[in-house]
Amino acid sequence: MYREHREEDPLDSGWRFFSGDESQEYADVPSNFEIYDVNTIANYDPDITEFLDSPPGSAFGRERGGKFKPEPMPSDPDA
């Protein structure tokens, strides 16, 4: 999970959630993604709630034991 600066849409929290198994080819196809309220995601995984106030540029991944740890912000391969 990572947080970008918000888009123009005021409902965009900036949070992006991935399983970590997606290939770049998969991530390049917009129809592979859906937009959800971050509260919906938190209902599926309450472990994310302690990180939701983190600023843009924050990124977290799960360790083997399931706990989140800070990670480097992913880079845009097209940038």
C-alpha cells in the first residue's frame, strides 16, 4: 500500500493498494483496477487503519508474519 498526492477528485485519498504480485504488464491495464472508498478496504483489512493518516509518499508492505513495515515508495516506470 502506498499514498500518492491526491488527484483532482476530492474523493481520492491518494491511497493505492496492491497484492504485491502484479506484473508491470498487469498494472499498465486500467481495466484491472477499481476505485473503492478507503473505509471499504479497511473493513476488509483493519490492519491498514493505523497507517491511513500517513502523508503522501508513504509506502508499506507486509512482512512474512503479516505485520506492515515501511517500504520505499514505488517508482513510475513511465516517468
